[in-house]
Amino acid sequence: STKYGLGYLLSDGSTGVYFNDSTKIIVEKGGERFQYIEKKTGDKVDTVKEYKIAGYPQERELMKKVTLLQHFRNYLYNENKQETDNGKFEPGYVYVKKWMKTKHAIMFRLSNKIVQVNFTDKSEIILSSEQKLVTYIDLKGQRSEYPLATALDSKNTEMAKRLKYTKEILTHMLNGTTVPQGQLNEDLN
């Protein structure tokens, strides 16, 4: 939603919203508890507050965001009738820290340092810095994994093209710069 922010459903069944003011909110699969995340000016780390849906501070701004979260959650669950695993909502939860949309893809940088790129052609790249692994899901939905250090040199040219594109977008995202039109490698087809 360009008006409010980006709503998303994670594979563990939790639902989150990255609001346009850069605050974030995520609710567990069961919908009983949520966490509200914000970064105050000058702080280097996010401030996380956890509440129960049945009893949180009735501040106007927070009430509005919880209502929006519930709307996003209902919509996403109805649109994605797919099964999600039974992951537990724990203090080490995962949420979208940053995201960026380009002509060919949408990129998510998650709080667990995983980067996921969903391309408009339905292929995906997932980068795990902890496991030092690139996961590529091709146009047919087939999954393959490559060591991060050598993935760009892979014989899988489709994956290598998308990985190069991912690297360019990620550089802009981490530097906080916008992506100039025409600067990125546009030949992904």
C-alpha cells in the first residue's frame, strides 16, 4: 500500500508491516502478541516493544498501526491460502528492516541478515551471510544452492545475472542511495 506501507506474510505465519515512517510492526501467527519496532533519531539499534493485542497502550498512533496490521493480516491470509510452518514467535523474531522496489525486482533485507529478492519473472535469490550461501529459485520453481564466494562464477548464467543485479541493488540499499534509471543491468531476460 503506497498510502501506509508494505505488508508481508512470513513463512512462519507471522505478519508484518513496514510503515512509510520506517516503523515496523509484526504479529505472531496466532495473532495474540505483536512487537512494535522503531529507531529513534541518533540510535544505532531498533527499539522493540512487545504487547498483547488484547492489552496495549491506547495511544492514537499505535492504535492506528495495530488496526492497519490487522487489515494487512486478514488480506494476506485470505490471498495466500498456502500452508505456513508452525514457527514459534520468539524474542529472536524476524522482520523486514529495509526494502526496495526496482523495475525488475523487490528486495527485502531481513533482521536476521538474510536478503531475499523476488524478481518480476517469479525467480528468486536468497542470500544468507551466516551460512555464506546463495539460494536460487528458477522460473520453474526449482531450488539450487551455491557457495556465496563463488556464485558469481557459476555456470548457471541465469542465476549469475540475477545475482549481479542483486549485488547492485543491495549496494544502493545499504548506501541509502536511490537507483538511477538505466544504471542497473537491465538485461535480465
